[in-house]
Amino acid sequence: MKKIIITTILSIILVLVSCKTDDQYEDFNRNPKSPTKVAADFLFNGATKSLIDQMTSINVNINVFRFFAQTNSTTTYTDEPNFDLTTRGIPDYHWSEMYRDVLLDLKTSKEVVLADEMLAESEKKARVAQAEVLIIYTFQQMVDTWGNIPYSEALSDVTLPKYDDAATIYNDLISRINNTIPDLNGSGYSSSDQIYGGNSAAWIKFANSLKLRIGIRLADVNSSLAQSTVESAVSAGVFTSNDDNATIQYEGSTPNTNPMWIDLVQSGRLDHIPSNTIIDIMNNLDDPRREVYFDDNLGMGVYKGGNYGTLASYPTVSHLGDLLMDPTNPASLMDYAEVSFMLAEAAERGYNVGGTAEQFYNNGIAASFDSWGVTGLAAYMANPDVAYTTAPGTWRQKIGLQFWLAMFNRGFEGFTVWRKFDWPAFQLPVDKKNPLPYRYTYPIDEQNLNETNWEAASTAIGGDSQQTKIFWDVN
């Protein structure tokens, strides 16, 4: 939408590590510190859409988290379901999009707001705080994607930014969100706020729910900080229904359609199919969500997934459901189902979160059914393989399975659930049998242009490999 230069083209390349062709650099020739050049609401609006589009996309050149979550497979290309990402430079794209089109625009929007003498101080604080929540969200997502990343020197005039320790970044994000939440209670963005339309109470719930997420991630590596962070977030107020979801509503015409419609319908491609990993599990549970997750193209309520990681014939397997093909289908950064399952984990760990693990587990399933407009909840919950007291496995496996099913349309969170709970059981790709990944490798651009800091980060995390786990993933 808009690209903004910091100092020189070289610093753009090295700080943001974006790979741009020469004719694209013209868009960067604007001073990010001048409010007369780009309006803050334009930057905030564009960054919000860039973030949600990137997290929602199903394009194999942009986002392959649905493959990493093993909810999707393909009929044409098997490189990405086999976790071979180098041919398309997918980590490079995600890195560039997050740093340049999300974080930089949000940072610049804050600077423009603070320089606007027409705004009252309370308005400045609220608008800066809204941008700050999305910045925290994005940095947390990037840590969960790579581990150590440029943070303290990112988005600055430092041309070769160092990588910060992932756990240290998490600690700082907790401090930042604690400092940000009080400022949300004011008159922030409204018409340019695609998520909540300027509803400050909704933003506060979102921020607290994000704080809950950051806290519960730490449960296996820093139990005391995890518990205090989670309990503080819950006492202040997290999501309590799907009405609270951090969602944008897409429109029926480009450029404001759901990016999945572009990839699945407008492109005319027949690449993406549900995998047998998820369909086999849902078949065994007689899960009613199959009717909306998948199309009944095989007839008679038969659902069949493509063998994960191998080519499949499109007519012989189930297709993705009609809602996923709808250009107006909304997309979420966080939803009530996610919050409920995180609270179920917290309750199992003995945190004071105002309910039992079973209650929150039930809430999570109900929230998923409600968000998809699916009936049959009572019968599903009565299934002994679903009911919390009788479902097989440990609490990690019970929560992990239903959490993963609920994240079907949110590939990154589905992948993260598998990493966090080590469940459900994933399969090696049929074709190449590559090891299961736990992270993206660092972009090739970083290896070439920021080699010294890349090498230090790679050593610090235990090697720049897809099999290196994020610091909180210790099980």
C-alpha cells in the first residue's frame, strides 16, 4: 500500500530485510516523521489490514502455516507440505511483510500522532496505544515464528540490527502491554479502526487477552511469571464471547476481499484441500463442524482428506467449505475459542482464573461451534471421546486436540497449539518424509546482508534449523 524510506535504500534493505525491485523503491521516498506526508489513520489502517491479510492468506508463496498445522494439503505442489520453503523464499516474505508493512507503518503512525498538535493528549495516548497493541501482537508472533529476532535495534537507523533473546523480548512485551492498557481508555481511532471501530473497552479486552496469550506461552519455562501475567490479564478482563473477537469483516469486491477468496476462487486454482490428518480425526469424532469446514462434494456426508504431503486428485477428495470461499468471510487475530482453551490450560496448572479446566474447555468448543454457525453441540459434547472427564489422554492431549480443531481457519495458531501441547499426532509427509518443523528458518537475505548477527542468533538458539524449537517449547 505504501512504503516509507528511513534513510537510504541500503538501510531499508538491511534493517527491514526486504527484497524489493528497483521500481518499487520509489514508494519509499517519503519522510516517516512528517505528518504532512502520510496520515496516521492511513498508516494504522493499512498496517492492520496487512497484518490480518498476512496471517489469513493461504497462498503458498506467502503463508504456509496451514501446512505446518497439517490441516491442509495440496493437489499440485508438494514442496511446502514437505516443509521445503527455500524455493519460494517464504520466510523472507513473512519477515519483510511483518517488519516493513506492519511494524514500520505502526511505528510511523505513532510518530505522526505524537506530532499532531490538533489532537488532545488523551486522543494521542489512545491512538498510540492501539498501534502499540498491534506492534506487541506482531513481535510476539515473530518470536513464535523464528525465536531470536531483531527487536531493540529494529525499525531504527541501525543498519545491521542485532538479534535479541526471545525470552527477553517476551519479558519486555509483558512490560509494554502493562504500560499500554491504561492508555487505551480514551478516544482512539474510529473510522480507520477496522477491528473495533474505536470501541476502547473492546481494545482493552483484546490487550488483556493478548497478555494472557503471552503469559500462558511461558508456563513451561517461567511458571511464576506465567501465572502472575495470566492472572493479572484475567482479573482485568479478557474475551468472554465471540462478540469480543479481534476480527475484521472483508468486503465483496477487491481489494478488500478475504485473501483466501483470491487464492481459492479468483485465481481459479484447485490446489488446496483438507488433509487426512484433520479429516480422519473429525470423522472418528463424528464432528459436525465437518459440514462447514469441508464441502460435501463426495456426497452422502462422506469426508476424505488428501494424504498429507503427497499429490492428490482434486475430484477424489473433499474440498474446503463454502464459507472459506466467501470473499466477505471475516478473519480474526484472536478469538474467544483461543482464549477459552488458554484458560483451560491455566486452570489445569492451578492458576486462579475463575473456573475449571472443564468449563473453559466446554466454552472453547461452544465458541467454535457458534462462530461457524454449527448445530449439534449437545450431542457432540456428550460423546465420551469429547467430554472432558472421559476423553482419552492427558489434559494436554484433551485440550490440545480440541484447541487445534477450533483453530482450523487460523493456521499459525493451529501450528502453535501442536507445538505447545505436542498433540494431536502429526504424520511425516508421504513423499519426502522430511522432519516435522518447529519454526521458520531465518531469511536468506539475513544470512547474506546481516551475516554476523545472523550467525550469533543461530548459535544462540541452537542452530538455524526448522527443527530448532522456540524457547517456550520444552516438551
